Amino acid sequence: MPYSLLRREDKDGVTTLTLDRPDQFNALSELLIGELDAALEAVAADESVRAVVLAGAGRAFCAGHDLREMRARPDPAWHRELFARCAEMMQALPRLPQPVIARVHGVATAAGCQLVASCDLAVASSAARFATSGINLGLFCATPAVAVTRNLSRKSAFELLFTGEFLSAERARELGLVNRVVAPEALDETVAALAQGIAAKPREAVRAGKALFYRQLGRPAAEAYLDAGDVMAANLTDADAIEGIDAFLEKRTPRWRG
């Protein structure tokens, strides 16, 4: 489907979704949230897609919600619906069968920081910065807090949310918000290598593994192990798993189904 605030590019099993409101620092307007949600739904159903990269056009990754739009519509019912739709879109990221990598080249603030935290992986330019800065405007970043507190330790998340201070990319890596920090000129190459590395893995193992990864979080260990055992037993019947084990035992390169 055509998008007006989002770009989709597909190459070698990797889909890149680029937020395309550069003049507004890719702020999440109602329309952009809807387009991104629709794009994620389309990607989830597309078996040719093996990995997803989420990026931003212009100088910023994403500056959060569109405050100008929200002020222009001072209706609490509309605001609740907007946040509900945004929450659904954020939750679609970990539910997506394919791993999602945030490519962060500039600022990621408020709901933009939430977007990074909601992705499975994140690679940041050393020039990137992160904040949940709503508190500085008298608006606590309540919805971003849900994702942020699931990435950072409790005290680190509290400090980020209640000071509104910016984190450098390296500090964000230390706290667990991003996986890797690279020089700006190496960002695209690093993201592409990570995405292609995942895209080359057997599809069913990746999909079953990602679903199990999130499903077992927060469960008691005994329940998690029961679920994980069922997943592994089912995985062992998959043709790619059989091929992979046989190839290992025979000391040859596996031939995946594609």
C-alpha cells in the first residue's frame, strides 16, 4: 500500500521502514502511527521478509509524539485513543515474527526512545542521543516508561524518566537501551551486516525463538522451561533443524530451504 509519511524498501530479505517526516523530526502523528502499524501488519504476513530495520529520515530518528497535533486537538478522549493506537503499534514490534533492528542516527526522545526500546535490537551512531524529556515540559513520559523500564534497570529508568536528561549513545549502550554504538559513517554497514546475518538464519527457528523469548519473560522459571522444552521439541521436527544437525555431524555447510 502507498504511504505518505513512511517509506518501505525491500532488499535480500530485509525490509527497511523509514519514518519520513524530516521537517518534524519524524514526530509520531496520528497518521504516521497508523501507517507504521499497517506496515508492520503487512510485514508480519510477508514470508519473504526475514528481518526488519526501523530508521528515520533527516536529522532525527524520532522526536516522540507530535505535540503540535496534540495541542491542536485538546480532547481527552482523542488523546486516549491516540495513545492506545500508539501502544498497539509499539507492541506489534516484539510480536512481529521477524526481528526488528532500530537504526538510530540522531535524537530519539520520548516516544522515539520508546520506539527504540520496543525494537528487538538497536544500533546507534555515536552521534545519537536519547531522552524521555517530557518531564521538562510538565508531561511525564508515562507510555514511553512502559518500554523503557523493560530495557533498563529500575534505578536507571527512573533517573532517565524523572530528570529528562539526555543519554549519550555510549551511555545508552551501557544501560542496555542499544546493542552497539558505531561511528556515523559505519552505521549503515553495521546495521546491514546485522540484518543480513539474521536474515540468513532458518526462518522457523528465528520465528519460534522470538515468540518464545518474549513469552517466557516474567514467567516463573519452571513454567518457562516447560514452554521452552515444547518449543525445542517442535523445532527438532523442522526440516531446517534436521538439515542443520546433519550438516554439523557431517562437517559440511547446511543447505537451508530458503
